[in-house]
Amino acid sequence: MTASAISVEHATRRYRGRDGELRDALFDFSLEVEAGGFVCLLGPSGCGKTTLLNLVAGFDRPTSGRVLVHGRKVDGPDPSRICIFQSYALYPWRSVLGNVEYGLEVRGVPRAQRRAIAEEYLRLVGLEGFSRHHPHQLSGGMQQRVALARALAVDPESVLMDEPFGALDALTRIRLQDEVGRIALSRSKTILFVTHDVEESVFLADRIVVMAPSPGRIQRIIPVPLKRPRCRTNDGFIALRAEVLHELGVVHPGGPLRTTRPISNRPQESAP
Amino acid sequence: MSAEAVTAASASAAARPRRPPNARTVLAAAARKLLPFSGVALLLAVWHVLAASGLYTAEQLPGPLDALRASREVWTEGTLLPHIGASLARFASAYIAAVGVAVPLGLLFGLRPSLWKAADPVIQVLRPISPVAWFPLAVLWLGIGNLPAIAIIFVAAFYPALLATVSAVRRVDPVFLRVARNFGTRDHQLLLKVIVPAAFPQIAMGLRIAVGAAWVYLVAGEMLGARSGLGFLIMDARNFLRTDLILMAMGLVGAIGFAIDRGVAFLERRLDARWGLLPEEHP
């Protein structure tokens, strides 16, 4: 059997809270992600999504259990697993190009070569022509594109995204979801994506891991059998979205379709 | 949310036609520009009235015009510029030395919290001691002349530069360090590629405070037996009871200090704009 790209085995992460009580941010958590897979971690805040991501990234270690990447134990952060943060975390003193070059620079890639690579990835995310700008001159959506280009420039095996679009407005978010979906498909990266946006998870994931809090654990894994590129308005999408909402307890059984459809599509209100 | 706010703001700005400035708005703008000067003018006027009132003798309080005449006198003697030059040279060398020691030390303390725990009480006890209190020791150890003056200015500039650097390093956004580690940044790269640039705006703010502090103690330092400089000029004028010269030199110290501060503030703004800490000005 070949090892999974990411494999979390009975991982527990225990913290001492501010009140001195021990809390399991994550409890006996097991998950396998195959290479090239796109897994969304979905759930309310406090369910351990970010904790799990930090364990996989190597920023944090499990209290018990273990995290393997291609069969090797994770013992620290590594450029083969790049994190993307909600706050973009671009270096404000560097130009856009300088930010995308960063990972190549510390790796010792010669200047001309890293410039060429960085420019290629800036094209990929649609930011050619902005290479001399500084991050603060760009909108949030553009900054996150830079962070995406910076991550992809070092050609990581997996990209770990922690609510990357959480700070963006709805339309920008949709555009970036399209782009991440496209890039994930074409570059066959393994992606672990933390979100609390149900539609986002249905749009992007092969599998949605619905998580529950106290202690952080898996509630259910929902496969997403929809063909890519996905359409946010077709029936399969809407039905699945309703199912996930139901799983989260946001929508009650007995009428999920009706309550989640856009108003104009409601049968009883359609014009003809 | 912010993106929406920005588009809404720019849309309303575009919708509002720009009116040609009328006489009233021009006058109001001119008045705003003149406000800082009016304060200075008021100060000079009060000074002049006090001097002319006869409350004090001309030796005790010469007026602004007397000070101006005194400046013409030292100017024609050709001693003014050398004095200013000497002061600036002392100031610059002491300041650069202070920054050269304080910033690397601050980086070290900022990066090694245990070291800072040990050093912090020492610094906190030494810092409230006014640079002036070091006068006797400065003269005992360094003699008179250039060195004690430089030492006094050094002490004045050292603490703000050190403390700003320590706090700047400690306040570097942890996510910057995470990104650095994630991309495989080695320890020897981390300092120059991430920590120093990330901390730089706050360090620069400390350096600006240090400039001000250093300049304030320049005059005091130059009273320790220096044979040149604006501080010496004041001491020398005192010995000859040339109050007009004293006031002239004081005014000059203030004006040059102001100019230096404005210069540094300008550099700081340029830097902050580059780091994105200031909103860009949109025409």
C-alpha cells in the first residue's frame, strides 16, 4: 500500500486554557488525504480546524498520535507544505515580485531564474504588471493572489490554506475560489483547506470533513462527487450544499431544498 | 467589507464634481498654512514687548532685534558657521555611535528574551539618570573637550534607540516568522531578511526620538570645556555677559533641532509609506 500524501493518526492536541483547564482542541483525530486530493475542513470556530492545519504544517506537534506526510513523521515546517493565511502574511517591505521570490531566494535559486519563476506564477494568478507594486497598494483579493503565487513558486506538494478568503468580500471570494479550483485541478497539488463557508467547501473539495467542537473531532466526512468545473447554481450543487448545512445543524430536515434555493428559483414564485 | 467601503467612497468622490476654489476657501487654506507661523510671530512679539517694557535691563533681556544684530556680528566675524559645524560634527558622531551600539544590542536583546530579562533592570536603573548627572564622571574619565561632549550626547541617544529596537523586535508579527520558517529560512538569513525589515519602522521611530534627545543634550555636553560649538558659544557669551549672543545661540539651537527633526520625520514618512503603514495619498 502506498502511503497517503497526508495521514493523521489518532492525533490529540491538548492545551491548557486561560482558566487553567485542560482542553482537547483536537481529540483522537484520524484522516487520510491522498496525493492531489482537495479536502476541506469545515466547522464552527473552536472545532480544531486550525489546530489540525498547524499540526500538518509542522508549526505545532500533537500531544499524542502522529502526523505523517508520505509516510514520514512531520517534525517541523517545510517548504513542501506551504501555508496560506487569512491575513495574507505578505512581507510589506518587499515588492510583489520580491514576495513571490522569497521562498526561492532563501533556497539559493539564482536571481535571474527565480525572477523568471516568480513572474510565471504572477501570470498564473493574473497579476502580471503588478510585480513592482508593494502589498499595501493591492486589494485584499490581489494580496491573497500574491500569497498563492508565493506558495506555488516553491512547487510544494501540498498547500495548507487557513480560511484564506475569510477576509474578502463575497464577489472577490467567488473569483478566488474559481481560481483556486482551476489551479488545484491543473497543478495536482494536495490541498487542505480550512473554511467555515459551506458553499466554498462544496465548490472546492473532493471531500468535506465536517468537524465538531469540544473536543475537536470529525463529525462526518461528506464526499463531493460533482464534476469540475463546478457550477454553484445547479441542482446537484444546491442539494449537496443543503446536505452539508443540514449536517451542521443550520437547516432542519423536511425542506432543505426550498430554504436554501435563491428566491427567484422558488417553484411557487416563478413567473410563467 | 473594506473593499466595499473603498469602492463606495471613490464612487461618491467621482460623483461629486470638483468645484473651482472661491476666494473664501483660498483664504481659509492660506490661514491654515499661516497658523504655525503665527505662533512663532506671537512668541517674538511677546519677547519684544517684554524686552522693550523696561522690566528688565538690556543686559538681562535683549530683544529679538538685538539677537539678530548679534547674529550679524558673529556672522561677519566668520565664527558662526565653524561653531555650527563643530556642533553638528559632535552631534553626528555621537548619534551614529549611539545608534551603532544600541541597535545591534537591541536586536540581540529582542531575540533572546532571557538575556533581556537580565539586562532590563540594569537599563531601567541607568536610564532615569540624566545625562547631565554623568558630567563629573565624564570629565574625570575623558578629560575636557570633545570626548565628554560626545559621551553625554551618546548617553542621551542610547536609551531611546535601544528600547525602541528591543520592543520592535519583540513585536514583529509572529506570522512573518511562520512564513519564514515555512519557506525554509535559515537562522542566519532570518535576521536580515525578515526580523530587521519587519522591525524597521518601529526602530526608525525610536531613532527619531533619539535624534531629538541627542540634540537637546548637545548644548550641555559642549559646556564641558569644549572650545567650539553652539554650547561653547553660549558659555563664552555668558562669561562676557553678552545676553544677546546667548539668546541668538539658543534660537539657533532650537531652529537647527527643529530642522533635523523635520528631516528625520520626512525620512520616516517615506519609509512608512513604503511599508504601507500610511495611507497612500490619492490625488
